[in-house]
Amino acid sequence: MIDPEDFRPVFHPRSVAVVGASNDETKFGGRTYFALKQRRFEGGLYAVNPNASEIDGEKTYARVQDLPETPEMAIVAVAAPYSVQAVADCAEKGVRAVQIVTAGFRESGSPDGALWEARIAEIARENGMRIVGPNCFGVYSPESALTLLPGVDYPRESGPVGVFSQSGGFLSSLVRRAMGLQIRFSKAVSYGNACDLNETDYLTYFGADEQTRMVGAYVEGVRDGRRFLEVARETSLEKPVFIWKGGLTGQGSFELSTLLHDDKTVVDTLVGRELRFTMPAALCSYCLGETRIGDNYQMGNVRKINLEAGQ
């Protein structure tokens, strides 16, 4: 079971440390640190970098342990081989949530990367710390001034839509497009490899979050398909849920399964153009491990819709 309090330091931290902060805004650490400053993050904001004495006129700390207070969240933007030690330092300091924007872990296919990711997950479990990522673009929370890596100019106003996405690029594009359509978000998270918090955890959270009235997701894989389906069904009784499933074919086809309370489904446009869905819920039937594109799959009130990109 996921404790909603686990997510408060993820979406509403009172203080943040950027591990790997830099004066160079072309680097992830620099971009993240300056985005938080530009968006006027109101809590404590700390730069951690052993190779710099100050960044933008602010004191820089060599290690997380040297900080004058324990930050509720740390954003780790150092190379993958150094991320394990950074996470261990955060655990020692008592940090409650860590967001890892660095790539080069399990997704790289490297045995070392897989080991580093497994060790990070182990440290988190041993210390009651939650991990966003690794290999992600992070968290966009308008109320708290957190934003995705490319999103320093994202709106500060909150809205009714909560989104979790395995792909940071997809999520940043979605938020950017939504800006022009005057769609606003309660919160959005790019969760990458999901070594700790995963798609079912985020769906559970957004289902219970009073600020979120509609839940969206982009998923490439689900670890526990049946549990995901159960949570989606429960959530859809209270609020609309819409899910994009990516990576099914080399042509970029999308398979969407629709869990309906009635027989009304409206899909205005397809992938590659403007996407709009009006439906009580959309679920990925692939998560049951029982269907492929082209299958005539039906289970109870789950119905499948195949969308071919560009048609």
C-alpha cells in the first residue's frame, strides 16, 4: 500500500537540494537549480557541488551531509556512477524523496547501470525514502514551483489534470501543447525507470488527490498489470482516466483499451495530431498479458481500441 504522505515531499517539498548544481545552465544540474530560482521556489534551496564554492552568488555545499537543514527532496543530477553515493548521502541525511534525472542505468542495457539502479532501490527501501526515476525529467507541480527539466516557463496556475508519464519527452511535449489549449495541471511527473515509485503508485495517488479531477498517463511498461487494472477500475469510478500505451510496434502504433461505465466513447483525433479523449476511463489491455494488436479482446466491460499513428 502507498501512503499519500509519501508523495507530499515529492510534489510539495518544503526544501530542495540540487546535487550536481552548476553555474552552467546547459547541464542538467545547472538547468534544474536555475529553474527553481527563476520560478521562485519558496522553500529552502541548496546547491550541492564539491567543485564550486558558490553558484549565482549562493553558497554551495560539498556534500548533502553539510547542509544546514535536511531537505525534504533532493534532485540528483550527477553522472550515473556517482548517483549511488549521492543517494546514500541523502539517506544518511534523512532526505525523504529523491528525484534522479540522470540516465545510464537499467535502460542503457549496461550491467553496471542495472546494478547501480538496483542499489539505489535497495538504499531507498532500507531508509524509507522514495525515488522518482532514475532517467526522468522530474516533477511539475505548479503550486510548489517544481518543474520538468525543459519547463522553466510552464504555467504557475494549477488545474484539474494530473499526469504521470514514463517518457519525459512525451510529458514535456504534452504540457507544452496544453499551454496553448489553456489546459492546466494539478501535478505531472516523469518517472522514467521507476526503480521505486511506479505507475500503479502514481495512479493510486492521483486517484485520491482532491486537486486532481482527471488522470492521464503515458506508459511503456507495467510491472503488475492486474493490480494496475484494478486501481484504474477503482479510480475510474470517481474521475476520468485516460492512458496512452507506447512502444507496441516499430510504426509507433498505440493500443488503448477502454473501461466504460456506459457505451459512450469519443476519440476526436489520433496520435500525431491533436489528442482529445472524452471517456470515463481508458486502460491498456496489454497489461493483462493476454492481448496483441489485432486481437478481439474483451473482458467484462473492458473494450479495446487500436489507434494507428497518422491514420
